[in-house]
Amino acid sequence: MNDLATLTRLLENLIRFGVVAAVQMKPPRVQVKTGTLTTAWLPWVALRAGADQEWDPPTVGEQVMLFSPSGQLANGIALTGVFSDHIPANGDRAGLHRRTYRDGAIIEYDSIAHHLSAVLPDGGTTDLISTGGIHIVGPITHEGDYTHQGSYTQTGDQTVTGKVTVSVDVVAAGISLVKHTHGGVMPGGGNTGAPQ
């Protein structure tokens, strides 16, 4: 046995670049093509994998860095998230934190412009469930239909351009729009006074 050749091979295998060749979800593993070799199923590095966890599987073609303890590729782990010529970076400036999804959705925060943006593809939907309540501070601009079930409380002014349709009633300062009466009404062409 040539010990120098073995040692050289083990050293070369300690850290290698590779590309994800296949992804397995249960258990979470990847096969990595590195040079002419394709590894066995190896774990990938997640941002968190304890009491707090993050699930974000790599994709085929993603460039990774292989770390193999003792130079044994069979014991390696894949560090994902290495940009390549095949899959270039999705940003080009400082202060930008951007997440781009395969369906075209983009969530980003620009710490220089102080702007948070979330854009979903056509037909995308959003659920925000917060049983303890939601607190929004600042002016709100809304475009599109507004559908509401249940009751809510708003403090502050609201301006609506367009038609407001209410199926039950509108109560303003204790006066029902549906059930209020008008006093001092005379038959004829006169107008009523303000609601009583």
C-alpha cells in the first residue's frame, strides 16, 4: 500500500466543491457530484436543527462545499448556498437581504432604503394567523376587494373611495343607518333634517 497516495487522497477529500445531483426528503439527504465521483446520501447543513429548526432543502444543480471528516467522503456533509456561474447571485448590492423562490416569489428587506417587500406570483395567497391580535402603526393603502368575517376595532380615520356594501347595518355614534327614524317630517317635497 502506498501510504503517500492514500494520504494525498484523504487530504483532497477533506474539502471539495460539488453540485447537488439528487435530493431526498426523508431522511433529509443529498447526493453530490464532485469531479467524477457521486457521493452516497449525505446530510446537508441547515441554519438551525435543534429546538428551533429551519427546513429549506437544497435543489438539484446547487453548488455546495463538501466537508469530509478524516477525508472519508462517505462521512461527509454538504454546506449549501454557494453561488456559481450556473446559478448566479440574486442580488448585487450591500444592505439587501433577498429571498427568491422557484415560483418567482420575492421577499426582501433593504436596510439602506428601509423598505420591506413581499411579492407573490399571480394567484399567490397569504395567511396571517395571530390569535392574540395584530398591531399596525402607519398609514395603510389598500387596493382590491376587502372581505371581512367577525368583528374588529379600528382607531383613527378611514377614507374610502368607491362603494361600501354592508349586509347588516352601519352604526355611527350610536345611530343605526337601517333603523334610525327622522322626526319633524312633513308630507310633500321638503327634505328631512339630520338623523335623530
